[in-house]
Amino acid sequence: MRGYSEVMAAQPVMTAEELIERVRQAAPPTPDDVTILWDGRRLDSREAVMEWLTEVAAKRAEEAIGADVRS
């Protein structure tokens, strides 16, 4: 098997304090700073996010029912 022969510890890119400082100094978001889903939909409003979350919940419920049937 190829790979590292010894355990490698993950090193953080920056400390929490550095991240907080960068966020504090960051410019405010612009109107195009929104999440874009794989299907191209933009989560640019509370309503869009709530609609997407409803879809996610329905998909999870559908998958849970499918898992129960297979068990």
C-alpha cells in the first residue's frame, strides 16, 4: 500500500484569533456574495433558503424511509 508510513498531524492554516481578525477587517458582503447551488439556484433571500431547506428535509425523509425499507 502506498502512502505515508508515519502519522502526519494536521496543521491549521491559521489560528482562530487570526481568522477572527481577518473577518473583522473584511469588507462587507456585496450583493453577489450568495450561495449558488449545483443546479444554479441562488440562495439570495431568506425565502430562497427556507425553500431549499424544505427540499433538503423532504429528501432526507425520503432517504430515511428508503433505508428503513431496505433494513
